[in-house]
Amino acid sequence: MLFYYCFISVFFIRFFGQDPSTAPRRRPSTRWIPTALLQPPPSSSPLAKKGDSVLDLCCGSGDLAFLLSEKVGPNGQIAAYRQRRRSKLCCKNTKCVEGNAVELPFFESYFDAITIGYGLTNVVDGSKAMEEMCRVLKKGSKVSVLYFNKSTQPLITLIQDLMVDYVIVHVASGHGLGSEYGYLKNSIKEYLTGDELEKLALEVGFSSAKHFEVGEGIMGNLVATR
Ligand SMILES: C[S@@+](CC[C@H](N)C(=O)[O-])C[C@H]1O[C@@H](n2cnc3c(N)ncnc32)[C@H](O)[C@@H]1O
Ligand SMILES: *[C@@H]1O[C@H](CO)[C@@H](O)[C@H](O)[C@H]1NC(C)=O
């Protein structure tokens, strides 16, 4: 129990960085993003490199998009995609695109990589979104999907629920993002297990898919290759 308490504290700090009331948000906090998301096992070769075109789906406040924009450099490009646009994101190589993840306005085989952090459960038709991701990815390129690890152990599920209710939603409200995270409460239950995610990826056309536990198994990362 103590271990999980410590983990939650670490997660809290990593997820949102500084206290928003004391730190004006000059640049997004990227500390919550597990390195695994951008350097997925087992190859541990980076998901995105200099000059790549990367799509960050369900980009939220754009923390992940910001980190990616630094990775791809000035010759790369990031499409930060979300349902409602906010004008805050503005790195030179990053474009904000508004739309639904089930209908991506991009050509086939366009992107070198796709990321989606805490977003797949928001999309009502997750399998259609996976299909769209597969379509716009180049052959051999990867998508990295980060979310909680849907556990079969009731205690872990309870801890995740408490984390969402009392930590994430509360702190997100401080960032004016309460509504973006409020829905999370029941979403872990509706989400898929690692095995189900792998199966879904293969069904929609990815050639391989592997789910990894991240952060002591509290979170999970699906890596699928087109
Ligand atoms: C919890 S936030 C994701 C956090 C984000 N990845 C980050 O790095 O800060 C969820 C995001 O999903 C977006 N979203 C929800 N449903 C969507 C859909 N059907 N298509 C595209 N974006 C969607 C919301 O607009 C919101 O920005
Ligand atoms: C992660 O989820 C899987 C089921 O999808 C479960 O078997 C495993 O125990 C979970 N890991 C942890 C640490 O709860």
C-alpha cells in the first residue's frame, strides 16, 4: 500500500509538473510522459527522429506534441489533433488540426509515427480510430498508445480510480482542463486489456502489436507497427 502511495505521488508530480497556481505555464510540462512512449520496447529505437512527420492524436493541452516537436526538429512536422482547437500550441513545426479521430483528414501512408496519450477512450469508436491510424501511417511505422493498464486485480483498479478522481481530475481543473479529464472516471473500465488492444490492432490491419506495462503496471503502452 505504501508503495502505491509513493507511486501515486510520483505520478502526480510527473503528470502535471509544477503547481499551476505558482508557476505560470511558459512551456508545457512533459515530465509525465513515460520515456517508453517515445522509445518503445523491445527495439528501444526512438519512435520519432529528426525530420519526421508525426501525428499526435487527442493532443489535449499539447504536452506530448511539444515534446515531439523538439524531437523532430525544424525540418520535421507535428500535427496536433484534437476535437476542439485551442490556440495555445505554437511551435513553428507544429500545426493544430481540429477534427474527429475516427475520420482523419490526411492521406494514406503519410506519417512516420503516431502517438495518442490518454486519448483512445475518449474516442467513441476506438476501433475505427485505430483503423484510421493504420491508414495514415507509412508501412513499417509505429503508433504508440498510452493509457492506464486495465487490470484484472480489484485493488489496482480501485487505486487507479482513486488516482483519477482525487488527483488527476482535481489538478486538471486547476489547468482549466477539468472537463477534459472528468470523463476518465469510468473510462478505465471501458478500456481494453493489453491482450484485447493487441488483438484489435491486428484486426484493423497492423502487422504486429505488443502491449507493455509501464510504471509498475499502473499504465500500459500499446506499440503497433503497420
Ligand atoms: C486527456 S486529453 C489527452 C492529453 C494529451 N495527450 C496531452 O498530452 O496532454 C483528451 C483529448 O482527447 C480529445 N478528443 C476526445 N475525443 C476525440 C475524438 N473523437 N477525436 C479527436 N480528439 C478527441 C479531447 O479534445 C482532448 O484534447
Ligand atoms: C495489467 O493488466 C493485466 C491485464 O490486462 C493484468 O494481468 C496485470 O496484472 C496488470 N498489471 C498490474 C501491475 O496490475
